[in-house]
Amino acid sequence: MKKVLIFTMLFAFILGSMAFANGDAEDFAGGSARVETMGYVNNIVRDVANIWIYPSTINSYPNQFYGEFFDGDFDVAGVHFGFNQDNPWVLGAYFSEDNYYHSVLSGGGPSKATSPYADQRINLFYGRNFNDMPFGFSLGIYGNSQKQENDTVSSASYERSLKRYEIGFGISPMEQKLDIGFMVAFTSWTEKEWNGTDALYDESKPKGNMDLMLNFRYWMDPMDKCILVPHLGFYKSKQGIEGYASDNTLLGKYTISETVIDLGVGMNYEAAEDVLVVTNMGILFDSYKNETESPGNPTTETKRSYKNIPYFQIGIDAKVLKWMDFRAGVSSFWRKYTSEPVPSRKYTSSYASTDTYLGLGFHWGDLELDVSVEEDFLENGPYFVSGESTDYMFERVSLTYYFD
């Protein structure tokens, strides 16, 4: 069974190298307020946020309620249920106010009627062990639709919809030293408008619209107080749209392609009792290509890329009181940006992009709050003290309640 599942994941990676998708490299390893404030280190620290990269890790987090607050909104809520102590399995469900944004439906291409946002319906997770090897599955569903019908087809008739499905798999073989996560996503839509006479026609159609992501990480044997975590990430995307005239004549095609490769080595260092210091260093390549095709005209192509050679992440999670942890982090990307808006022109720039983070963790029995501290609040303090207005004390809050 182990060999079959491992082979399946490796085969999915080979397929991924031949397919296409869409996404944002800056979100390649996001996560909760805890891993965010440690420098966006979700890929090299064990945390409940790992389930979004490695679905098999949900087996380590049964029986808990999870919530996310951001900029004053309670926008994510989820729950994990653990079942059957003899042969345990975990079921999780998440609901969110955050919608999926589809770049080619942003109004700049052939399509201007269908909204580029698809409502989040649900994200489901399932995990269990097969021969002592954790396995996980995830399913994300997004979508909305509008349809107006009349006794006779007229300018008031239309049909519009946008749907997206995200399917993920994860396994953690070798006594959970190796984590493998795979995700594939499909996006489609319908955009039918009145043709000016007696019927509806497809004003636009999806072409391609597929995302693929694969992540590996390996927890090496401890060396004194250190554990090294080499990791590899691969992401490929292609989103496309075809536009049509009312007589079903093809007006043109527009596609956006992206490829991301992330290779690095992280380290978990137990600096002292209840003090974790993490570091991560690697290289990340992120390339984009836009193509526009129209009948009778040559294909136009624009390219841009980011070469992050190298990037660094450093973070700390330290217990300072029985009920409070201190967290801080920094991420720095040494970037070379290249843009080719037309084949005869090339622009390059080199710079460093650095972000710093500050956070706290609060523990009261079964309740945990991980927060990202708003820097303006530290500088200004409360309004009645400084007279300066600060929107929030905490920019982001992750809440966890354990009901085991």
C-alpha cells in the first residue's frame, strides 16, 4: 500500500509537469497568524495551517474549532472532528468569506459581464492512517450563477456562472518524516448573452483553466538541538479565455500562464526550553507569460519573471509567560525582475524585498489566540494616550478551541 500511494503521488508530479495552472507565488506557503508572524514559515514548522499544503497532516489536529479574524472581520471558520479511537479518522470543514478571484475574467479581456469572483462554498478535509501512514484528502468548492429567462429570448435574457473545484491529496510516509502534498484545481464558467435576434450565444468560453501544485518536505533526524527540513515546491498554471461575436465567430483568445519552483532548506532549532528559532533559505523562480491571439493578426506575447536568489526567513516562538508566547519574524527576497512587454524590449531590475512581523500567542486552557500585532498600535498606543488613530490592535487573529 505504501509503495502504491508513493508511486501515485510521483506519477501526479510527472503529469503536473505537462499541464498548466494559475496563482500567486507570494501565497506559496501562507498559513495562520502563528506561522505568518514567524516569517511565513508554514512549510517548515508543524502547525494546523500545514493542512492547506499537506492534507495528511490533519490527522494530527482532531477535535478543534478554528477561526480567523482579519482587518476586523471574522472571515474563516472551521472545525475538525476526530472519530473511532481504535482506527482513528478525522473530518474537517471550513467556511470563509474569502472568494476565489479569476484573473482572466477581470473585465480586461473579451468578457465583461461575468463576475471574476466565485463564492467559497466549502472546504472539506478527510484524514486517516493506512498501515500507520497518514493519508489526507481535501476538496474545495467555489461558485455562483445567475440566469434570467423570458417567454421569448430577448435582451433581458442571459446566463452566467463561475465554478471552481480544488482537489488535494497528501501522504506522510517514513514514520511521518516525509510529507507530500498534491493539489489540482479546475475552473469553468458560462457566459451566454442575447445574440440580437432569437437566441443566446456564448460570449466567452474557458480554455484550459487548470492549476497544479506539488510540495515535498523531509524532516531529517535531529542533530543536537537542530532539525533540518529540506523542501521542494512546484506550481504550474494556465488560465485562458476565448471571446466570440453574436454569430459565434471567434474574436480572440487570451491566456495567462505561470510557473513557480521553490527549493530550500529550513531548520528548527530548540534554542532553550519553550524557545523555537526557525530559519529557512532557498531559491524561488516565478515566471509569467501572457498571450493574445486574434484572427488575422500575429500572436502577441509578454513575459515577466522573478528570480529570488536567494531568499531568507527567520522566526522565533518563545514562551515568556505561562499564558503568553512572543513571536517575531522576517523574510527577505533578493530579487531579479525581468520584463519583456514586446519581443524587442527587455527590462531588468535587481532589489531586495524585506518584510518584518510581530506576534503574540495567548493560552487559556483549551483556548488559544495567535495574533499579528499592528505596528501602528505599538508606535501610537491607544487613542486616549497619543491622540493618534489606529484601526486595530491586532491585524490578524487565529483562534483555536480544543474540545477533545
